[in-house]
Amino acid sequence: MDFEPFGGITPDDWQNISVYNLADYINGAAFKKSEYGDFGLPIIKIAELKNGITDSTQYCCIDKDDKYYIDDRDILFSWSGNPDTSIDTFLWSSGKAILNQHTFRVVSKYDAPAFTYFLLRYLKPQFSHIASNKQTTGLGHVTVADLKRLQFCSNEVAIIEFNSLVAPIFEKIFSTSKENQHLAALRDTLLPKLMSGELDVSEVKI
């Protein structure tokens, strides 16, 4: 960490804080075959974290513990999978859903979601390195013990101030994702009609 703004010296009131103590990490649910259905809330796995809800998404047809439910602006950390393509931090923007195991819902203990999100994103190379050292059959993972070992130096005031500075960027990421979803849905509705000739745009002037 660069302490140049403080004369190269760590401020007296700053201390090492483990990444684990920054937030509550709530693991997703395990599902039985009998809990899958054609209705209910979408089950969010790594495929949904990367690509959103698609025709391949499975649904949960029963009630689960409240801690497993997610909604817009939730921070999700995928801690198991391919170290290069699956270990990552995501800002959820596809509405109410239920989280699958192997992914944490991350809830800031400092009411600083933007700080938490960007710190976890910043640490992605370290998370990938940790997971790659534990690979079995191509998969790796980041454990609670790893989160406890990783530390950063700060204090609550600095965390909250940083959060206020980057909150607009955090919100822009969310709103852009929402807009992309809307445009994709519009494309998927209009394209088949254009291809079939149901919509005639021959008179449209560009």
C-alpha cells in the first residue's frame, strides 16, 4: 500500500483488517433434485453470474432459508471453480433469485458496499492464485481461512470515505448492467419478428 499521502508512514489509527472481517460471507444453498421445478425463483450458479438468466437456468420450487435469497445490488463472490474463469466478484442486477452453493453473498459490515466490491475485484489475481494452488481436476477454491489471511490496512473512517467517493461508479456499473439486460431483451423480441417479416422496416429512414 502506498502511504505517500501520509508522508510514507502508516497513520497511527490505521490497522490491518482481514478481508474476512470486512463483511459477512453467506454461502449459497445446496439443492436436491426434488427442489428443482419449472416455476419459482431462478437458481444462480456461475453460468448465471456470467451470462444472466437464460433458458438453461434452473428454478427452485420450494421455500429456502431467507439467507439464500439475493436481489439487485447484492455482491456475489464465486469462491470455487476454474481459477482463471470462475473465481470472481459480481454485482447482481437480475432481480430476486436464490443463490447456489459455492458462491458467497457478501454483506459489508461497514455499510460500505462499493468499497467491499472494488476491494474484492482488486484482489481477484490473488484469489485466482490461491485457487490455482489447490486445483483438483481443473477446479480450485478460496476458503474462509484464505479470507482471514488476506489483510489490508485502513480504518472505518477511511473505508466509509472511500465508499462515498466510488459509490457513483458502483451505481453506474449496476445501472449499465440493467440497461444492457433491457436492450438484450428488446433485441430478442424484435429480431425474430424482423427475420420473419412480421415487422417491416423498409420505410424507416436512418
